[in-house]
Amino acid sequence: MNSNNSELSATKKIYALLVGIDQYAPDSEVPTLRGCQNDIKAIEAYLKDQVVGEWELFEPRILTNEQATRQGIIDGFQQYLCQAGTNDIVLFYYSGHGGQQKAPEELLHLDPDGLNETLVCYDSRSPGGYDLADKELKYLLSKVAEKEPRIIVILDSCHSGAGTRNIDPSVLGTRLAPEDTRTRPLSSFIFAEDEKFKNLLLTSSEVDKKKTGLDLPTGKHILLAGCRDYQYSKEYKGDDGEPRGVFSYSLLQSLQQTNGSLSYSDLARNIAALVKGKVQDQDPQLEATNPEDLKESFLGDAIPERPFYFTLTYNTKPNEKGWEIDGGALQGIPKTSKSAKETTLLAIFPVGSTPDDLKEISKTLGEAKVTKVLTAKSKVEITPTQEDLDENQSYWAVITSLPIEKLKVYIKGNSTEEEGINLAKQALEEINSGQKSLYVEGVEDSTEANYTLLVEKGKYLINQGETRVVAPIPKKSGYSKNAATEAIEALEAIARWTNLLNLKSSKSSIKPSDVEMEITKSGYEDEEGNITLAEDADKYFSTTSSEYYLEYKYEDGEWKRPIIKIKLTNHSNYKLFCAVLLLSTNYSVTARIHNYADPDPQNLEEYESSTIALSGANSDGSVFESFVYLEIPEDFLDNGITEIRDVYKLIVSKTDFNANLLQQEGLEPPQPTRSVPGGTLESLMQQVSTRGAAKSRKKIDDWITKEVAVTLVKPRDAEQLQSDRNAKLMNGLVEVQSHPSLQAKVTLTTISQTTRDVGNVLTPPLLREEPGAIESFQFTTSRNSDPGLAAVELFNVNDVNLVTKDAPLKLIVNQTLEEDEYILPISHDGEFFLPLGYGAKQGEQTEITLERLPKPTTSSRSLDGSIKIFFKKIRSKKLGTSYEYPILASAEVKQENNREQVNYEKNIEEVKKQVDSAQKIVLYIHGIIGDTETMVGSVQRAKVEIDGEKRPLRELYDLVLTFDYENLQTTIEENAQLLKKRLETVGLGANHGKELHIVAHSMGGLVSRWFIEQEGGNEVVQHLVMLGTPNGGSPWPQVQELAFVMLNFGLNKIPTMAWPAKVVADMGTKSLKFIEANDNSLDQMQPDSEFITKLAENPDPHVRYSIISGDRSMPTSKKQSSFLEKFKAKLFHNPVTNAFLDDLVFGTEPNDIAVHLANIKKVSSDRSPQPRILPDVACDHLTYFTTEAGLKALVEALLDPHS
């Protein structure tokens, strides 16, 4: 197509590139998603239905699954979107996995964490492929922008792995792929040949990636993203039962139920409020190159105003005969579940009826109810009337009632809680005067549930996902009919609150722009209750915010609650009636916030009404203003809840209505049904609040809604540290022990509050959540919108150097850990992540010891800054008990729930049977850090070519064995002897007649060599592959020092590799203070030790050896050398450790961080067969079994033709 056509044509065009990926290339090992194609189908259908008039939807380019290759997406930009001209609109919509990849060295100045944010294409994780990096997306957008079209980018994916909360198992999945650890050269980027753009990047200063993790190029661009850069974008089962992205589903829900287009700002706020009602910890984001553009309507004027009635016609087609309206799911007609008795009701009018006639029940020709909702039309059934409708004529139909979906609840409890479960089920069946609940229904499948009613230990607990939303019922343990009834009543209150949050009108003549709701920060309440204006009073919140964020102000020794001003402006020419409802975190609904908020009402009679009457534009009474005093309830604060998120919902109608019908107290029984005659809006309100049958109506209302979420925070008071007494936080939940010389104030806080100060720097990617290995440690659990207290903050610190190993600062936490769990406290000092100490179980409590403090960073609460400390729980779980070690087991590696799962068989008799029936066997042996579980997954990840097809390494072997052993106090010789005994037990003694290969990491190679060279293993083993084995010794003096140094490297991405979570957990525990001082095995690995000397003198075993060494030597550029020297000076103060660092890591000799390459390769060549030394590979000591380079080398070694 001629690139100038769109500029010459009078028709304005929308170019839409829509990408949705559920299934990724089989060889990419990227987890499968479920709702991405559904997202794309929905947005495509919406565009085709809505874009009319002078606008043309130029045939959208749809790329799903295997079509959405990296090149396919690039072509979509370059060949399709680049056709757009000045008057056109470009939409790029991506639904799929987001990810991260190692940034090339030349671009590290743009990515302080060393990682590009990426979109994961269908084939981008296949061998030789790469994700679409943020800089490449910026480049592609810059090309599209050359002719100056309007550009909208919508991304429903994750953009960071640095999350701090557990993934919510109630949702279907999260759109975050594993980090891509491969080294990517700058030449592989699509702009490599574009010198102008490349130079622009190379000379740019550090980029502010904003809250989405992406940086937009210059031009007219708007970005809507599914979550913040550190959150997860979740999948969710929609009301129609189809998997969807929560963000995409809420986006379409907002668009479909709006007459005409919403502004980008209003759309983002609507989405944020709707997402809040579905999942926790996901905040959609809105950004623009020019914030003024966010006041424009979504897709400009391409989405026209719709008539607020539907056309009713009779379909005469043989298989489709019957009445139908020209509105379906796309037009916001809600689908209802099979269990729902209600449906959409319509009033029927003659074609050409006036707007006033369409409001009068007396003018109707009859009524209809929807029986089946299709994509763009719905089947209806006509209610019998005195005169039948003419099947040859068309009519207009106006909605009078919408169905209210029941809240789905899964009742969960084990067999010991049968009494409580039965009482809850009975209450659900009888709560409505002996009948079933009108608001709540039980489901048997937990994945279909909106909430879970957990029955345990005599109490009922209501959870949304893993988040507790109300206090346990009853207060005193014990099942009873009353307790079960109270629990179901609480669920009904939640259902009413949720229904109100989701309340939308499908058709209305009122445009979203007719009434503007502005929220401004006014000030704070003084001691007399008057308003003290803030410095930025009357300043509107950022247009780019999808929600508003406010904090209490600490002044003159007390916390002052903030005050906002809500301003409503009628821009239409007709009178409108409005109500602003407050949907609070405790599930209460306040219908008249203007009634108690404004301290000096001018017109008391009008003021007591539940609605606000606004005159037409530019006339007296067209504007309404009211102050609202914000407050966190005391019972919330007493329970450690410092953050709430409320929703202000605006309802606008052309007729007056009674919003009081919607009021309810927090989790209290509903108010009695009020007998108040009114219109269709009030009838719907009665359905929401009482679920009673719809009553006869006098009028048909014309109405719309809008939502804005407001987050309110009140930081906890800080306690002064004293030298003579402990500071008790949260009523003794955490006790900070006295310190002889440190002076500071200390408090507990949430992750979200602290990250607003440190610029979204959370925990490093190394400590990403990994259930069973690395998890967040919280002092209080999250409740509803409150994320829970999970950090310690220190203010007014007199001297950080006063906290040392000899004079630590200790915290006693009134909660316990499992025996194999430990706490790793970390902080960020503005440059580096720093481990500060350790924590472990002490009886029924947890003791956390801080041995160092970083310098303070910026804080909104202190001019001198503050120290924010986060906590990770790490678990170094052993394969068996100490009495079982060493363990020889068989292993099978499978993918379960998109996670690699290793299943061990430890029963010796079963293993022996497997050995008897196998001919070719591979045995994995771990090293000083980690265990076989972190290695053996390579049998599936490493690929070999079999009959021209890439197959897992596992297919070369009949059986996979593992050997796990105690690797600190037991000598290497003893472990070699134990290995021999275990192998003999399962039938692998001398001359067993089978083929046995050993894959050994680090010290495991030394154990294997001693077994082969001194214990007769040369008659058992045919091939030994060693990876990172210190054959010439390693200089580390203590395991603690080795683990501590490597942990610091990992936390700060030096090198920028992704280490397996289980290895990190083991490394973390070994860096702590809980291991025995006599680490014999590490002493034996000293280069001049007796063991290393003897090993070098061993006789030739005549067994084939293959040696793999990873080269991750530190770069030596002047800029990076300065960075590394600063890093070393800040973290390592032990002279002995520094000496080894200078020699091993920062020296000129190649190394894998733990061992010099020369020492890895130090096996005499005077042997037959001669040891095979493979070329150095690009990995470090901990990534031989996870990086592409390490896996390729492993395959190459095992496929040795002489093996």
C-alpha cells in the first residue's frame, strides 16, 4: 500500500496491531497462559463494532501464538503500523508474558539493574532468539511516529520480577516469564544499524522508566499498562467463564458500558477500581509523553456517541426465528451464569419516540427479557400484552433492569472441620428466610470462586485469594448456627459491595464527559477541626494517576488527617442528579458523603438529600464542591493496618433517585427493605441492596457511573530506641532490643510506603519469590487493600557505624519459623543492595540480628532520610534427615503448574530394581553450595539432536541417579567411600556390566575423583564430567566468606546472571551464622592442602574425564573498575577476604567467581585417555546447569564420541 494514501484520503484510519500469546514455542520452556487470545478477540470485536463514521478500522493485524514471532511483531510495526499518517490513530495491544533479559554492556547506563524490560515473543526464548526489548519497542514506536499519528500502547503483561508479595494462587496465572540470562550483544538489537538512534541511546543519561518499567520515545504517545513495574499482571476467569487478563477484562468492561468515549484518565481510574474488586496487588498505570493528551477521549472521536436504546426486530431466518435486539456482550449486555434467575429486562417503545417519551412507563408497548446474549445481539422474549407486536416492524427497547451476579464462594476445610463446613453450607441454603442466599452461591471448584470461606480451628475465615479480608468469625472459637450465619451474612455484605462497585449502565444518553468529578488535595485538619491549607492546596492530582494517594501529615507531635475537595461540574445543557458513594475498605457503603463532610452546609434541606442536583452548564448550581475528611478507622490501626484503599463512585441520572438504598455498615446485616416508589435506577439499587423482586416503576431512568480509587496511608508512630530498655512495636509483636550507643527512632511499615521514597527499588531479582525456597517475611499478613507490615524503618540515626558484629542490633519477632527456615534482612543504600545480618528460630519466636546498617536514603518523613530494611525468608530444605545422609536416589524431572518439579525415589529396593532394568545411567553429584535438585533439571533443559530433532538430554539415558551428601563437616575421602557403598547397595559395584556417567559440580568432582582414583571407582564409572571443580584447589578460607561474597555479588547483579532460587537459599543460609565452624571440606580444598597434593599424585585411573570451566571474569573498563572498587570497599571489610577478592575475582586471571580457571583444568594430561578440556563457557560457578552456554557444554561433554 502506498505510504501516503492515508494522508491523501479523507477517511481517517485506525491501525491496530493486536498480539496475544497463550502458547509459546515448545523449545522455549516459557510457561503457558490462558487468556491472552481471548483478550485480543475481545478488543478486535470491540473495535469492529464501535469504529464508524469518518473513521475506518484498517484491517487489524492479529498475531496470536505461532504468528506472534519476534519478526512477525517487528514486521507488524514496520510494514503495517508505519503506514499511519498524521490524522490517523495507531493502537498496539500486547497480551502475553513480560520479562527481563541481561542488558548489553554498552547500555548498562540506561539500566541500573542490568536488565532490559521485554515483551516475550512466541519464539524469542528458543535457541538463537531474543525478546523484544524495551529499547527496541521505543525504536519501533519512533519509526511509527515519524508521520505524527496518535499512538496508543496497551500492555497486559508484567515488566519486572522484583516482586515482594506471594503470587496469588486464586488467579489463573501471572504474565511474567523467567528472566533471560543469556548474554545479548548490541548487534542483535534491531536498531544496531541505525547509527543515529543507537548513538542517542549510547549518549543518553539514565532513563526514568516510570512506574511501568518502559520509556516512551518523543511524539504523541499514550501508554496503558496492566500493573506497576514490580507487580504481577494476573489472569482471571471472567463472568462468562472464559480466562482473561484482569486488566484487559476491566478495560473492555469500562469501554462497553460507556456511551461515547471515556477520557484516558477516567478510563484508567475506572479500570483501577474494577481491578481492585477482582484481585489484590495490581495497579494499572497510565503514562503519556504529554499529560494534557490524557484528557482526550479514548481513540479520539473514532468511538461515536451511541443511542441509548436498542433496536428490536424479528429475525425470520429459519434457524434463528424470534425477537432480538442489536446489542450483545460487546454493547455491555451482561451474560448471566446458569444459576442466575435474573436477566436483563427491557421496555419497548415505538420507533421515533422522543427522549421524554422513553422515560415514561405509560408510553411503553410492552416488556421483554433477554434469554441469550451473543456477541453483538441478544435473543429476547416478549412479555404477553394486550396487543401483539408486529413482526414486520422494528421497535426501540430501553433497559429497565440488569441482572446481579451472585458471589461465588468455595467452602474449604479438612475432614476434622466437618461440623463447621456443614453448618456453613446449611446457612447458605437457609439464610434468606429459610431459602437460599440471594447474593452468594457455593461452588465445588476453587478456581471458579471469588472468595474462599476457610473453616479451621472453630473459626470462619474469609479470604480473597490468600488475603484475609475480615476478622475471624466468631471471635471466640466454636462452631454454631449463629457463627455460620454471621459468616454468610459477611459474605453477603461483600457481595453487595462488589455488585455496587461493578454497577454500570449498558445504555444511556448521558455522556461520560457531561459530568466531571475532580478531586483535589485541600489540606489537613487542625486541633480545632478547621482546615489548614496544604502548600499544594487545590492542586489536582496527577492526570496520569489511575488512583489518588494521600498520607496523614505528622506535625507538632501529632498526625493530622488529610482533607480532599470533591468538585462536580455539569457540562451538559440539562439538569442532572448525582450521588458520590464511598465504598470503604471494610465493605461499608456511605451514600451521602456530602452530608457529613462539609462542616458548613449552606442549604440544610437540600444538604440532607441523598443526591446533588446540578443545573445545566454555565448556570447557577451547575457546580458542586464539598470537603471530605479522610480517616483510617481506629480498629484498623489497632490491628496494624496502615493503608486503605477506598473507591468513590459517582452515579449520574437525569431523574432524582434515592442513593440511601445502597448504604450498609461494614460487614453488618443489610438494612431492611425500604418501600420507596421510584424509577428503574432505584429498582436496580433495591436489587443490589435487598435482592428483592423488582417493583412496579413510575419512570425509566437514564444514568451512568464513574469510579475513582483513593489510597489513604497513616504511617505508624516511631518508638525511640533507648540504651536501657527495649522498644516494643505493634504491642510487642516486634521488640527491638536496647543498644548501648545507637540512637534512632524505629517503626514498622509496609513495602508500598517505603518504595515511594526509594523509587520502586524493592528487593533484587535474585530474591524473587520462589515458593519453598525464597518467600517474603511479613510481621502482619495483608488484609484487603492493606499490604501488611513487612519492613522496619529507622529515622534520626546518630551513627550507622555503631552497629557491628560485636555490637549488633537485635529484633525479637513474636512468630516462629520452621527448623530449616532463616531470615535474610536486606536494604538498599541508593547504590547497592546490602545483606545486613541474619535471623533464625529461637523457641517460639524469631531473632533477627543486624550486624551492619547502610547509610540513610530519602524519606518523606525525615529530612535526614531513613534506613528501610526488608526481610526475606529463605529455606534450605534437605532431601532427607541428617540420619539418612548420604542419599542415593533416582530422579525424574517434570513440569507441574509451569514449574520444574524433581521427584525423588529414595527407597533403596526400588532404586535397585530401576538399576537392574537400566543399561545407560547418569549420576549427578552436587558441590559445596546447593544440592542435586538445582542440577538435575538439566536432563530436561539440555537438548540433544536425535534423528534431526531437538530432544531432552534425558532421552540418552535409561535412568537418572543423584547423590546428596553432607558437604561441610564430612571429609571428601569419607564422602567418596560413602558414595562407593551406596552404589554397591543398588547393584553398581565393580564390573557391573552397565554404562555409568557421573556429572559432578564443584566439590562433587573431587568426591568423584577420589572415588575413582582411590576407592576402585575406575571399575564402576566410565565417564566423569566435572563442572567448576577446583582440581587445583580454591583459596576461600571459610564457607561463610565464600557464600557471603557470592550472595553480595548476586544481590547486585555482579555478574548479571540469574541464579537458581534454591541455590540462592542454600547460599544465603551458608552465609549466615548457623553452620558449624569446622568446615573440613573447604579446608581440604585449599590449594596447598594435603588433600589437593595427594589428589595430584594419584595414579592414572584410565577413566575418561571431561572438564568444563565457566569464565565470568570481572570487566576491566575504567568506569566498571571504579564501580567494582566502590562495591568492594562498601561491602567487604575483612582484610583476608579482600586479599582473595583482589586475587581471584578482581584480578586478571580468568575465573568463575569461586575458582581460577587454571585450577579447574589442573588435571595431569599424562593420562590415558587424556582429560578432555572443553572451551571456556560464558557462565559462572552457580549457573553451569541453567545457562544456555553451560547446558551446551554439558551436552558436548556427554556426547564425546570416545565416551
